[in-house]
Amino acid sequence: MRLTLSLLLTSLALPGWASEGTRVQVTGEIIDTWCYYSGVMGGPDAVVGSAHHTCALWCSAGGIPVGLLAEDGTVYMVLKIAQDDASASGDTQLSLAAHTVTADGMLYERDGQNYIVVNEVVSDADIENRTHEDYGTIPSFSFPEPK
Amino acid sequence: MMRKLGMLFALVAAPVAAQDFSEGSNAKSWNLYAEVPAKFEARVVDVLCELTGDCSDDCGAGSRQMGLVRTADDVLVLAMKNSQPAFTGASEELAPFCNQIVEVDGLMLEDEDLGASNVYLVQRIKSADADWIKANKWTKKWAAKYPEAKGKGPWFRRDPRIKEIIGIEGYLGLGLEEDATYAEENF
């Protein structure tokens, strides 16, 4: 009984949930997750691609998590890209805002979220999603009127 | 002993998912479709460290995404946003409390259709016996980091990295010619 209780208490005291993860290769768009999840700027189709490129830069530079929005609609929160572990306002993720990429990395799932540690950006197709043709720019002030 | 053990198991197995984290919250609404006020105690973690064991002594000092492992149910909540309406995240607010137990108050986003679950906008933080502080330090830290960008207007119009990218790729990210066409058609 003491052993059982000891094992239980030991398991409760383990720090973190560090695990091996699962190797994945995902193709999708590097998105601004706050605008996507919150709806603060409009529906999910409007806050991706060229319409939202400038806002995606603002949010990425501002330290909001970037995500990889896969073709099936799954969002993977990006925690690291190659050697750059600056997932809050980092240079690498900033340079990929709104780009469609294929990423090879490790997937970690916890409490309803998918997190990805990208080992390699296998391909970068730049911006493919020309959403400004349907939505203009989101938000509209992200493209200032030329002087 | 058996009774104590039974109580311990009952405590562990309690249906904490049913717990209402909005109780006692003074979070201000952002009028978001999926927002739910939430005040809870949590351990502040570097998410990369928590999930993979790739750790840094100071949780990255604001450069890594931060999470909150809730005391009540051990759920990892991703802190996505601070309290400033200025396109700013929560890492700079939480990193000073790396691996500490704090109380937080803010808005949880729960939107099953989009997959938003356990993601959070933190508005206030309370550490131990200290008073509540507002999670609104990001823009001051940015200003200290980029003194050369001092000027009028919001930070995101003056940020050197953003200006450089827009200067090359344009606001649409498709090149300056596409920007010119868009401006001609829309202004």
C-alpha cells in the first residue's frame, strides 16, 4: 500500500510532460493565430493570405504565436523553426508570415492544441493565398492610403 | 490508510473540467465570440521546455511562447495575448514569472469549430503576496529595445523589421507592383 501511494505521489510530482513527439510533415500557411482564433478581425477565411499579410507581420513581431494552418484546417502552434527557438517575435517566423510552406518536424499534442517543432522548412512557396482579391485588406487600415 | 487513499484518489479524479474558472474574475470583455472570463492559479512555463525538455534558464526571457499549467487540473493553457489592443503577445508579460506559481485573470477562447481550446488572453497577473499587475508591458519593452524607432504613431508602424519587409514585399506581401495596382484600384 505504501508503495502504491508512493508511486501515485511520485507521478503527481513529475515536472512537465516532456515527450518524444511524433514526426510529421505538414503543408500549410503560416498564420497569425490570435486573429484566426478570436475572430477580432472577421471570419477565418479573411485573416489569412495576402489580405492579412501586414497584420500577420504586426502580430508575429508583437509576439503572438504563429501557427501552421494545414490544408485540412488543423492549426499547429509553431514553437521552433530549425535552430531559431524565438517563437515570440523571432526573425525566422516573421520572414514567413502568410507564406505557404511544407514543414518537417515533431508534433506534440496536449490539452486540445497541436504544437510543432519544425526541424526543416522543406519548401517555401511564398504567399499563394490571394485573399485581398475577395476581402481587400484586413484590417483595412493595414494598407494605408498612399500620400 | 485506505480511507485516506480513497480520498486522495477522489481528489485526483474529481471532475475539474466542470469547474467554473470565471468565478471571481474581473476580466474585461473584448466582445469576442468565443471569450470566457477565467481566473485561475497556474505554474508559468516555457511551452517548448514543457513539451520537449528543450529548456532555457529564464524561459527565453520573452522570446519563447509561454504557457500556464493550471493548478486545478494540470491543463496547459497557451497564453497568446496580453491586455494591450496593439497586436501584442503575452510572453514578455509572463517570462518574469518563469516556473513560478501565479494567479492570472483574463479571457479564455473556446471555439470548437476553429480548434481554439485552452488559449488565453491574460489581463492581470498576481505573484505570491504581491498586488495584481496589468499585463500591458509589451510596448514599453519594445520602445526600450528600439530607441531609434521613437516617433509618432503606433509601434507597428515604426518597427524596423516590419518596415524593412513591407519595403521589399509590400503590404500585400506580393511585391511592390501588386501594391501599386491595389492602391490604384482602391484609393
